[in-house]
Amino acid sequence: MLFSRPGQTTYTVALVLVLTAAIASRATATSPTALARPNIIFIFSDDHAAQAISCYGSRINTTPNLDRIAATGMRFRNCFCTNSICGPSRAVVLTGKHSHINGFLDNSNSRFNGAQQTFPKLFQAAGYQTAIVGKWHLVSDPTGFDMWKILVGQGTYYNPVLIENGRRVRHEGYVTDIITDLALDFLKSGRDPHKPFVLMYHHKAPHREWEPALRHLHLFDDVDIPEPATLFDNYSGRGTAAHVQQMEVVRDLNKLDLKLTTPKDLNPAQLEQWNAAYEPKNRAFRDAHLTGRQLAHWKYERYIKDYLRCVAGIDENVGRLLDYLDQSGLAKNTVVIYSSDQGFYLGEHGWFDKRFMYEESLRMPLLIRWPGVTQPGTVSDALVSNLDFAETFLQIAGLSVPADMQGQSLVPVLTGDGATPADWRKSLYYHYYEYPAVHMVNKHEGVRTSRYKLINFYELGEWELYDLEKDPHEMHSVYADPAYATTVQDLKTELARLRDVYRVPPNSVAKRPRSSH
């Protein structure tokens, strides 16, 4: 059997002993209530690729503050999303249920049903104080939070408007700094010090259009960022979907993405600094009349540097938060989690954005620091996903996990030395629904194991199979290779089993009728 789900509603005897010892080691914590009930800070960025984090081996930037979390906690090498797009990922995290169950399938037509069960509501009922600051992107207002201050829709990088418990407030400054200010305000003066808390600290960055903080506009100016090996992929080893997408760095980035047009939200002083940074570079670009590979390289460099500048803003601000936790004493009894709503293409396969089940989009960073419990500097290879986050948060706090949640708590992994428990899952289910829509990525579902990935582009009637051990960059589908016939059949059987386990409606994977024209 390729999938198993350990019991989630009670701790094992061994786990109780581990947690009891950890609680005892926190005798210096500031609140008696907090001794047995850890605080949780969940830091969630938007589109932050694992390959742009130095503790994941980045070749293109450094992230010293995110590395601090990894060095004092656990880094998960194989964390994956269930549906690689912003809103659906957030809905999965809130509910512990796949998109077809929580009702938020895509960013185009979905609205989150706030009446349904979410992990913040369960924490509230257990006496926790709950708060969210930053990106929400689920259309409906947040429920289950004592305090919420969220961006309007995607939000803007400069001078953003936030909805603060129902009231719209404009803030002057840079969005990553502002969201951190709000998080720190909550920690310093906005919470009840006698209650444990859950804080969801959610960044807009580094989402498109990758607009950096003014202090970072010249970062990487004197650096030539290396291109990924697959930047000029011609998709010859894949099917229709890879050929017809609209997310290519060379073809599909627009003038706003490339900073050939100024953002609309800058005030006069900000605009002056922006133009001083970009206009000399843009003038040189216009004068150069680049074509071919030279033009492609210029677009890649412009894109990746702005993206990494936004990441630098996140890393700095995570450092501000970690410093406050240390200075205030909260760090001793606060679990810190860092992740992103999905992965992102940083020029791999010639792409930006996400959506596809290919590795760069599917893979999420996940770093968890649990003082006194998780061994510093440990690494896990277990197959985990955002479907597991709610269950993990609940079990960290000693709360029961509802039977209708579909993931499994990561606590058995976090309390060990990084070794994967013997009864851990061996496969993950993925499903992307948003088509036709921006970037024109066809609907697909699939199953990923430690070695293989089977993808079903069901409306196209096409399948792809990748042997990740032999082809880690997924350049050539081996679905039609006779040598993999048994693997294909085994994975189709597993895919059918996962559909059944997760109650996937059969009509959601139907082939689209072909046009008669």
C-alpha cells in the first residue's frame, strides 16, 4: 500500500514523553499558560521558490535569516503543494482539505466559504488568540481570527490599503515592511499576554510584478545572475500543455514586469528614487537594440534580479521578527514555521509563474523551528504537503485533529531526528483546475512518489511520466517507453486509489469534448 495515515487525535506514549520533556525545559517562559501551550507563528510568502533560499542550496542569492530557522529547526526537502496557485493553497492550509472539498478551486471563480471548519477556529475554541496580517486573497472576509489586517486582493507593493477588521486603511511605505510592522505590533501590544497565540504573518512578496523596496533597487546591479540550464527548453520531451502555455520569460513578460513602465502606486518621492534607479538602465537597454539570445538574457536578468530583491526584503523582515522573539523571551515557547504558497519558475524551462505539476512549481519550502523539541539543523526527506499544515499546528498545541481533515500531522517527523516514520505516506496527489485563464496552463492531476511523477492532462487526453532519479529536470516524458509499462500501470492504480481516498469527483477528471470545428 502506497499511503497510510497515522492516528492523529491522540499522542503516542513516546510522543507524550518527548513533549513533556520539552515543556519542562521551557521553565523560563514568561507566561505560565504558555508553558504547556506553545505559540505558533506561521510565516507564509507568495511564490517564493525553494531554489531562491540559501539553505536549500540556492546558486543565486543568500537568505541568512531564513537560514536561521533551518539552523535551529528542521528543513523539509520534499514539501509539495496540492494545487499550485495562491488562493487554493491558502484554502488548503486553513482547512486541511483538498481544493475540491474546501470549495476553493482557482483564483478566477472561487470564493472561500468562511463558515466551514478551519484550524484558526479550532484554536479560538481552545482559548488561543488568533491573528492574521498581510495577504489573504480568498475574496471573503477572514473568520476565526480575533484580529485581521489583510491586503485588498493581491495588494500593492507600495503604499498598500489593508482591511483592518473590516475598515480600510492606507499605509505609507513598502508592503513587506508594513506587514512586519503589523505583526510586531500584535506581538508587542496587540495580544493578551496571558493567552497563547497563533499569528499568520503572510507576505505579498515575491509575487508578480516583483517590485523591490527602494533600499534594494540597486541590489545585484554589479552581478550577472547565472541562467538555469533549461532556460531555452524547447519542450520536445513533453506534450501539448508545455507547448501552449503563456508564461515564458522571453515572450510573455510585459513592460510592467520588466520595469519599462513605472508602477502606479508610488508617491512623488518614491517615484523619484525609482526613476533614478531604473531609467539609466532602461535607456541603455533601448539604445542597445538587443535581439535573440542577448535580449533573452537581458529579460532574464531584469526579471530574476527584481524577484531576488523582493526576496531580500522578506529575509530582512523575517530577521526583524526573529530578533524580537529573541529579545522578548517569546522565542523559548514559540514555534516558527516558514513556507510559501507554492513554488515558482525562476527561468527553468524558460518560464516564470507556477501552476504546472513540474518540480519547480510543485515544491514548497518548509522550515520549522520548535524550541526544545525539534533538533537544530535536522533535515527530513518525508513526502509532506500543505495539506498537512493545519493538522501539524493543531497537534503541536496538543489539540485533537478532526477526522475529516485529509492530511497528516508532521509532529512524528518533527520530534525525531529527521528520519521518516515507517508508516509515512509514499505518494502525494495533485490537481490544478484553472483553465482557460491567465498563463493558459491546462487542467491536470497527478501522483508523485519519491522517484516517479505521473501527470494526467485529462482534458487533452495526454499523460506524462517522469523518472526523477534519471531525469530530475523533467525534460523527457517516458510514459510511452515500454520499459516503464509496469510503472505506468502501478501509478495509475495508485492515482485511482488516491482519488478514492480524497473523494475526488469522477467528473472533475473528464476529457473535454473536442470541438467539431
